Amino acid sequence: MFAFTVKRILQAVVVMLIISFIGFAIKHNFGDPVRDLVGQRVTAAERAEIRDRLGLNDPFPVQYARFLRDALHGDLGQSYFFKKPATEVIIKKAPATLELVFCAAFIIVVLSIPLGIYAAIRPKSLFSRFVMGSSIVGVSMPVFLTAILLIYIFSVELHWLPSYGRGETVLLFGWWDSGLFTVDGILHLIMPSIALSSIMLPLFIRLIRSEMMEVLETEYVKFAWAKGIKPWRVWLVHAFKNTLLPVITVGGVQLGIMVAFTILTETVFQWQGMGSMFIESVERSDTSLMVAYLVFVGIVFVLVNTFVDIIYGLVNPTVRVAGRQ
Amino acid sequence: MKVSTFKAAGKFSLLVLSLLVAALMLVGCGGEEKKEAAEKAAPAAPEKITLKLAMDADPVSLDPHVQLSGGMLQFSHLVFDPLLRYDKDMNFVPRLAESWERIDDLTMRMHLRKGVKFHSGNDFTAKDVVFTVERLKKSEDYKGLFEPFTGAVAVDDYTVDLVTKKPYGLVLNMATYIFPMDSKFYSGTDDKGKAKDAIVKTDYSFANVNESGTGPFTVVSREQGVKTVFARFKDYWNKDTGNVEEIVLAPIKNDATRTAALMSGDVDFVMPVPPQDLERLKTTDGLQLVTMSGSRIICMQLNQKRNPALADPKVRLAMAYAYDNQGVVEKIMNGFATAAGQMSPKGYVGHLESLAPRFDLEKAKALMAESGFPNGFEATMISPNNRYVNDEKIAEAFASMMSKIGIKVSLKTMPKAQYWDQFDAQVADIQLIGWHSDTEDSGNFFEFLSMCRNSETGYGQYNSGNYCNAKVDELTLAAQTETDPAKRAADLQEAEKIQYDEAGYIPLHWQNLSWASKANMNTEDIVNVMNFPYFGDLVIK
């Protein structure tokens, strides 16, 4: 077990090195951040001088070595636009994204389970057909279109919900800006969470439905019917419990994809999270913030994956995790 | 009773007690939250006039000298106040300078307003103007503009001389960039031991996070990229002006969201308005749309060094005749631009009414036949795709129009983050560029876009067409040291005419400006062609 853990951690380190190298290589070829920092009148010579001061003229290996050295001390560089350490900027923006993902995940869980089960049990009913039909629409509609439509219906036409931003927030533990504890904040959360969940929700309904239908065909469910157990007990306890395992596995993977989708949602709703921050840093060639974000997200993913693998191995020794002999 | 019962009772009461404490804490928190909400609701009671403003970007810093950009100047007009500023017709209007007079060829005397206070409470005097001009000369972005000045000299507390090295015709234009800063406030060192007057582009500096100007608004709070709150400055010198007491500025980058925010009533004022939403906002009840012809010229530079065909004046003329400026303005820009035949927009001294856009396909074909390339030729072209309004579509239209006279253009577009390095490297024969004159004067266009390239003087720095005409250079340089407005105008107009006749580059159009707001404001009165809305003068009825 110990050897396995060490191996996983070493792998994680290698993965982080690769991520940081790719991020840094992109940065190096991305464009000149100084362009966005100066006016049109500043001459090429002066721009070169600023680049020199920022260490952008050094050869690639020198810059990368410096970056790695600083990163080991927890310093991922300086955001040129925010004029602050990049880590600080990212951590400030993280709560917004995490709350958005959390709310969207909540919507998905609350809706997909009952709808998926129902569609599996009564596949021929009108309602099931409606759910399955609209889920096709949901999957095929791009997030930004859903978002814009929501804004036009609920903000512009009906004036029910605010159109942009996070609204009023409350400061928790001194750094977590939360919109979950004010009415205004919750109102602002509704549309972005719906937009963000719109891609995943239909997928999950379909997944639960097909898994459940498969389980309903198995021998032990037939046996349960034969024993005369009440229908709800068969569906929920016997069948659904066994549907859940693959759904959770897929869900874990999809959560990561959802973080990526926040980029679109956040841009449309002017949601001040990490997604819109990343897109803006790309637009402004705020390259050091860009790399810092890539590395930061990389660290989070690698940590979570490593952790999950180790736990898996501990909890269920029969599971053969890749890399374990 | 046995001891153990006591113990049990003790345990039980401890449990009850802790539950009680927990409940109290919860109630207490709830109560506190309510109190907070009540406190937040309370100040709204005496109807504060608040303007909720959405722009596509927000100021990058609180230091007006850290960057020369539209956003920073818009900010400077809110928090600082210039010596003088432009009105809608580009006349100079006194602000902190009440009047001015020319003492001699090199000196312009400014008589300053008395009784003006900074946000810190300090008095505004000539010393602050001297401090500000010195700081401008140190700023990377501004030092080029203030290069012609030796500096400012305080004559007495309320008189200051702006002195130039050579006679200079744009002293007043430059005075619109002098937003006096509080010399006492910005002197010394801060608690981190750093100089308070330092100008820092990418890191912390005192001036980046603190401000003290004389402007109509003070900065109450600022979260960069999220929200900035301004409050009206109680001691502002100009009492009979706008009535907005608070401005909440939020950047909304996405065009559709910005429009939706105004239409849903979440914000009161948006700028700029995306061209596709103009019609919609104009026809919505309760909203008003104000548009104006702008001064940013979009043009194509034709590289005569890279492509021999473009060195032939007949070819260049043919291209100018083949491009349908008006058609592009109507079809691609939705009418939201002004077709251009020259660089200087109307209102600039170099503008010549006679230099109209020329579109005549027959003439273009005839010119091509006469030129050294009767069968056409191939050319490469680059354009940004996220810098100017509809830039990519404009470039595509240009390429297809050139194909009609036998010029096969292969176009490559890219985001602005990559574009400017390619532009500087002159990687293509035809390159698109947009330019706003930061002196609000024609000379600036020529100095950067059409004078012969000279790496020593910096003239022609953005002239990727390598157009070069000694006479244009001579006239532009003469205008720099000319203080007689009529003579300056004549020089600059002549230069404009020469470039028109030679088709040194192909002007496309000037981008229009737009603002939209609720109908109960005097939006029309506060906007101008520089796109610095004077929110201090905004009246909400």
C-alpha cells in the first residue's frame, strides 16, 4: 500500500510538471502582455524595456526555471492586469465558480434522479416521452444560447430575475465571498446554475434511465417481483441502489467537465469567477495569470484524482487501480 | 439520591446546556444577519440618486498616469478634473483653469480657479499642477505627449505657466490631459516604505489603490473587474451641476448581456452599444439612444516594400476606387460608422470636405489596365478579429472587393493578442489598423501612420505600408511648431490632400460612438466625440 501511495504521488508530480511545462510553453508563444499595458504611443524600445523589467526577454529555460523555483514557494507569478499575485486573484475568484458548480450539481441531482427513474419505470408514458424528447433539445443547445435565452425571457421580458453579476454577497471566514446567504445572491444564482446544468442534466437523466432499465431486467429484480415485494421497494431499494454506482463514477468525471463549462456560463452572465477571469486573461494576454490558472486547476485535479485512487485502494482492495500490482 | 444519578443529571444538563447555547448562537446569527440586512436597507430610505453604469471594461488602476487609454481617461474625468476640457463641438471649456493667455511663443499662462479642494481636504494650487506635469513626464504612456514641454512653472499660488521647448500649437489640447493630482497626498512614502508618487504598471503602488483628485466623485470601494462605487464629492467646486450622488460601475464584457442589463432595468446607462442592438434600444419605451460620429479611423496600409505592385500609385488608386466605403458602412456596420476618404474626421483641423470616399468600379478597372499590372496580382493580408467593431468582416469584404479588379488577396485574421507582433513584423502586404488621435489633432495621424518610417525619431512607427512622401513629412513637422491656427490647418490639410491623391493607404471609415440610458437623463448633454461622458454633469429627473 505504501509503495502504491508513493508511486501515485510521484506520478502526480510528473503530471504537474508536464502541465506547467505546456502552460508555460503556451505562454511563451502566446503574445506580448506588454501591449495591453501600454498606450499606442509607447515606442518599441520602451516596450522592450518593460519586457526586460518583467523578465519576458529571458530565454525560455531561464524563465521556466524561475517559474518552477517560485512555484515551489507557492508563488505562481504576478497578474499584470490585477497588479497582484496571481494566486491571490485566483483564490478570490474561486468561491464564485465553486458556488455556481455546486448549485448546478444540486439541480442535476434533484431533477435527474426522479425523472430518470420515472422514465425507466414507465418508458412508454407521455411524460417520459416528453422528458426524453426535451433532453435531446437540452443536449444539443449550446450553453451560451441557453444563457442568452434565459436572460431575455426572465430578465428582459418578465423582469423576474437579475441579468448579470452575483448580486449581494456575504463574507465568510474572512475570504469566502458567498452569494448563498442573501436573497439577492440566490436570485442571481438561479439562471447561471440552470444554464450550467442544462448540458449535464439531460445526460444524467438518460444515463440513469438506461442503467435503471438494465437493472430492472436482471434476475434478482425478477426474483424480488416474484417474492411479492412492494413495487416502490423493488424500484428504489433493489434496483436504484445498483444503478447508482456507475452514475456516481461518471458524475465524478463530469464534475470536472462542468468546471470547464463555467467559462461560457460565466462570460454570458458576467459571473465573476475563475472561468471569466481565465477568458479575460487570455484576451488581455495576461499570460502569467493564464499559466497560474492552468497550474492551479491542474493541481486541484491531480490532487483529487490521486486522493480518490488512494482511497479506492484502501477501501476496496479487490479493485485493481491502474498502476497497482 | 445516589452520586451516579447526580452525574447522570449533570451529563444531561450539560447536554441541554450545550444544545441551548448552540440554538442561541444560531438565533443570534440569524438575528445578526437580519440586523445587517436592515442596516443595508436603511440608507436606501432617503432616496439617494444612484446611477448604475455598465461599460465594456473598467479602469485598470486608480492612478491616472499608469496607462493612456479611453477607460482611464473616462475614469479621470470622474475622479480628477482637467485644467480644461472639450465640449461637444471640440471647443475648450475652462475647468480648473479659469482662463489662459499666450505670453510668448513658448509660454501659455493658466489662471487657476480659487477655492478648489482635493478629496483629501488639501487646497488646490499651482504647486499641484507643477507636480502633475512633472509626473506626466515620468509616465511611460504620457511622456511622449509631454515631450515638447520643458514643464510647468508656478508664478504664484493660482497662476501657472506651461512652457514648451519650441513653439507648440497643441498646448491647450495637452492641457486637457493635465488632471491635477494632490501633491501633498502623493508625496512621501506609504506604510510599505514605497514612494507614494511611483508609477507602477504591474504591481502594487500607493497611487494604484488610493486617490485624491478634485473631481466630482470620490472612489468609495473598488473590486477590479467586478464593481467600483463612486460617491459625489461634497466639496466639489462646481455646485450647479449634475445631481447623481452615487455611481455604481460594473464592467459587462458580453455585448448581449450589456444590452439585456439595460433593458431589464438592472443598469441605467450602458456604453458602448453593440451595433446589432441599436435599433432595438432606440425603439424601446423608457430608453434613449445617443450616437455620434467618432474619430477612430480604420484603414488599410499597403506595403510598397513587400509587394512591388503596391508601389505603383495607379494600382493603389485603383484599389481605393474599388473599395465601396459606403456599402460596407451600411451592410456590415449597420450604418453605424461614417465612410472616410481621409484620416481626419470632421472637426479636426486637417479635415477637407472635398476628400470624399471614391467608389467607382469602372474607373478602378481602367486604372488597373493602365497600371503596370493589367492582369492583377496576388497579395497577402492580415487583420485582427476582436479589436475593432466587425474587423474580420470588414477585412473579408475588402478582400472580395479587390478580387473584382483582379487582385487575389489571401487573408489571415487573428486575435489582437497575437496581431500586433505580426503587424510590427509586417508579415503581410496589406494590414488593417485603427487609430484614434490622442491629441485630437490631425498631425497625430500622420506622425504615426503615414510619415516616413524613422526608428530614431519614432515617426511612422505604425506605418506598415512604408508610404513615404517628403512633402507630407515637411508639412506635418511644420505644423508641430506652428502656433497660428489658420496656418496649421492649411499645412495639415495640404498633407491630407497629397495622401489622398497618391492613395498612400486606403481609409475605410470612422467608427461611431454610442451610449444608451434610461430616458429620464440628459445623456445627450454629457457625451462627446472623445467618448469621455461627463457624469459629473448628469441630471436624473
